[in-house]
Amino acid sequence: MRDLAGEVFAPFGNYRPLLPKWFRTRGVLTFVSELGGEPTGYVMVAFFEESASQMVADVLAIAVAPAFQGRGIGRMLLQHAIAISEEAAERFSIRAIRLSVANTNSRARSLFFSSGFADVPGDFGTYEGGQKALHMERPIAQPANAP
Ligand SMILES: CC(C)(COP(=O)(O)OP(=O)(O)OC[C@H]1O[C@@H](n2cnc3c(N)ncnc32)[C@H](O)[C@@H]1OP(=O)(O)O)[C@@H](O)C(=O)NCCC(=O)NCCS
């Protein structure tokens, strides 16, 4: 986890020490993809209170090892993050699933756009690597039995 973060997030900052920290943080869910028993990538999701009555799901990190990129694994991991957020929305009031992405990360942005995420207007600062940080979100359909 540390090595993959160090490799794929290097252009944006030093995420090598950060990802294992997030992994150990209570409330952060990590899902690992595997191929033939070998880990190929992961997605991390956490839920935050936006207001007293509403929560939001946050994709903290999504990464696929370079050797396995472009084979549909990133899309599968993201779909899983969306699915568990929709499942959580059956019990809690979850408005949307959101994430941050660098403006230069066109590969990740096309994945997010084609999965129903849209840009959130606003200024969200810059990454350590100097890229502009963009926020994207996708509404979570409220189930009929939602609280
Ligand atoms: C972004 C990332 C998770 C995507 O994972 P992946 O397994 O390579 O993606 P997939 O194979 O599932 O492809 C999903 C979509 O990504 C885009 N994509 C994939 N390969 C691409 C390429 N070579 N060039 C441009 N877009 C590409 C396409 O939109 C693709 O959709 P399609 O399959 O319908 O064409 C992966 O590239 C990665 O780990 N990147 C480094 C870490 C990172 O930037 N994470 C996101 C930070 S917010």
C-alpha cells in the first residue's frame, strides 16, 4: 500500500507515509483488488458529517499498480466505492460521493466523469506538486426507505 502510494501519487505529493496512516484510521474502509492472489490496487472510502442531518462519502484514495492499469480495475474499484455508499444510504442520509483530483490527471478525470461525477465549482487549493485541486461529486440516489 505504501509502495504503490509512493509510486503513483508521487507527482502530487508525498503520500507514502500518509496512506498507511489512513488505512489504520478508524472509519476508513479500504478495499483491495487482487489478481491471482496478488494485490493490484485499492480504494479507500470514509463517511463524513456535512451537517447535523446529512453525510457525504469521500473517496480518499484510488490507485492501481501501473502494470495493471488500463484493464478495468480502477473502474471496478470505483464502482465498489459507489455501491457501498449506496448501501450505506439505506441506513444513513448520504447526499453524495465526492473526491479530489488534480487538474492534470486526465486519466482519472475521464474515469470519474464517465462514472457520473461532475466538477464542484470553487477554489480548492493546490497539491504539493503544484497541480490545481479539483473537487468532483456524484449524487447518491436516496432509497425509498431512506431515513
Ligand atoms: C486512475 C486509475 C485509478 C484508473 O485505474 P485503471 O485501472 O487504469 O482504469 P480502468 O482500466 O478501469 O479505466 C477506467 C477509465 O480510465 C480512463 N483510462 C484508462 N486508461 C487510460 C489511458 N491510458 N489514457 C486515458 N484514459 C485512460 C478511461 O476513461 C477508462 O475508461 P474506459 O475503460 O471506459 O475507456 C489509475 O490510472 C491510477 O492508479 N492512477 C494513478 C493514481 C491516481 O491518479 N489516482 C486518482 C487520484 S484522484
